[in-house]
Amino acid sequence: MKPLIKISVPAFLILTVALCLAQTQSGTSKAAPAAKAPAQNAEPQPKPQEDEVIPPAAPNAIFPAVVARVNGKAILGRDLEALVRRELTSIGNPEWKNLREDYRGQLTLAELTTLIKSKLLYQKAIASGTKVTDAEVQAEMQKMAKSYASDAEFNAALASQNIDRAALE
């Protein structure tokens, strides 16, 4: 079955972010205005906030440095890539370029949606005054580590998910 509409990944991401943001607005029943289609060759470059430091994308990165913004805060391409690579490890680490285009789009959409929801949840927690102390984080890390036979086993489990202790914290 051929797709009805063929859309590039950057345009797909822009439309997806617009739809996700429209759906996550709480307390509004109005439909969000339709996203304007970007120019074919123009890729919008979101502007960083004054206090925000955006590291450049790696030379071999799949995604640009910033893939979306949620209420003005950047979602980094490297974070999206980490989630995508974590998902790809479960199917044997195929090369990104060897994946079907529709699968790349679906995977990108799913992981970008995860990042957007996480960012919105984090922003809501901050706005409501939720705070977590370092001691609470360490206690939770210890609780997770105790479910493994050893630290090495815990580290191996994290590594299998392309994550380390610092990223988990």
C-alpha cells in the first residue's frame, strides 16, 4: 500500500510537534489552528532562549541540535537520537539509513512524542512547586540497584538500554 501523502522527516516533525502541542493544551476545547506547511527547502531554526545553551549536533548525528520546542524550551536532537537508538537495540541495532522511511518516521514520531510529554510533565511539576532532593534521587537509585545481584549487573542492564547511572539520575 502506497502512502497517500509523502512528507519529509523535518516537515513531519514540525507537523507532529504542532499536533502534540495542540492536543496537550489543558482546559481548551478549541481546535488548534492548522500548522502552516514549511517551505520545501527551508528548515526553520528555533531560536534559543537567552539562558539556554544548545550544544551543536554531532557530525554524524541523525537529527539537528534542536528538534522541537515545548513552551520555549528545547528538545535536543541528541536526546531524541538516544531514545531512537535505545529502541533500535531491541531489534539488533540496524543502521538508521537501512531502515524503511515509514518506519523511521513512525519511530521518530513515537520517541519525539515521548520527549514532548516528558518535557510537559516536567514543566508542570516545576510550575506546581514539586521538588526532589538529591537524597531522594540517591535513595531511588539504591532501590533500583538492589533489584540486581550486583552493581556490575545493574550497570550492564543500563548499558543494554544505552543509558548510564548519570543519565538515569
